[in-house]
Amino acid sequence: MIIRMGLLRKKKEMSKEEFKKHWIGTHGKIGGKLPALKGYYQNHVSNSEQLGINYKRGLNKIDGISQLWFEDLESMQNSFQSDIGQELKSDEKNFIESVDVVTAKQNTVIPVHEGKVIKRMSILKRNPEIDIKTFQHEWEGQHAELIKRMPYVKGYKQNVIFNDNLQKSTSSINYNKNKIDGIVELWFENIEQLKSAFASSEGKKAMSHSETFIKEITTYLVEDYPIILTQ
């Protein structure tokens, strides 16, 4: 399967609660009806601090990350060209200032632990001297192994972007400035264990390796809401 992911910024005049209510209650209900949809999660940003790491951040502030699963690119494209897809796009202007869209394949490195956990999503931009093939090789290979050795990690997924056509939705923002190469999902029991994981010797080794191929890591704690559980 593939994932269509959107990096959302709410309308400036909306409060976080208004944004959350519309995204879940109105937009989520429309999106859940998309044909060929295999899963749909909303990730609402609750904390934009660079917790646990000291790394250069990138991107403008975002308020949420959507994840929509499809069997393949063709079914995804057909789904958004449907009447429901057009209705979904039309509703964007009611609560979204702008959205960047990417398509990714997902690697589950560590299955998510059942129980109460917190979720951190990180947006990656590779070093400019590293080509995309090398970036993906390092990330999916050695870096994944280093993260697996870190203590306290309760889940780890890599979203490897293969279609980086960042599409304009409702804003005139120049999205070429925000080109990204991957999105990380990490789960921990709590913030203290998150910080301890990266402060450990294994965490330091992982971050040292990051510096060889990643230019920017922009992290967010999120509250995830499953609109449709992945099939």
C-alpha cells in the first residue's frame, strides 16, 4: 500500500479547538467516504518543541498531518477525482490555510506497542550533497538498526517519500522551499522516556549517524485519531 500524507496549517483566524472540531467532525466524515480508501488517520499537533534532540529544524509551523492509505497510485488518484474527492477538496478552504501533499511507502521497523503511548512525528530533509537513493539506503538500513537498539522505543515507522510533488491547495506559498524526504513516526510511554532514549549511548549513536545524511529534523508530538483503521 501507499500513503498520501498532508502537512496542514489551519486558517489563522481559527482556534486550535475549532480546527480540530472541523477536521475530525466535518472533513473526517467526508474523507472517510473516499472510494478505495484503506485507512485514514489524523495527527493533531500538540507540541512543536524539539524534544530529546538538538538538531536544526526546518519548515514552517504545521497544525496536523493526515495519513490516507490506498492500494496503489492509480486508486489514490481515481479516489480524489471522484465526487467525494472533489467535495473533500472544496471543504479545505473552510479550515485550512495551506497543505503540502506527499506520497510515501511505509516501513514498519518496530510494531507499535499496545497500551497508552505518546506519538512523535518528525519531518526529514536530507543533506543537499546526498542524493535521494543514498538517503533512503542510509535511513532504511543502518539508521533503522540504530533506532531499534535505543531503549524505551514502543514503535517506529518510516514513511519514505517517493512522490515529492508538494501541491498547492489554498495558499500562494512557494512549496519548493519546503521539499522533504521522509516522515518518521516514533512511540514512547511518556516524554521522560523519549528524552532518555535519545540521551542514551544508543540514542547518541543514532543522532551522530543522522548528521551524515540528514540536514533537518523537525519534530512534533501529535494526538492521532483513527478515522478508518488501516486494513
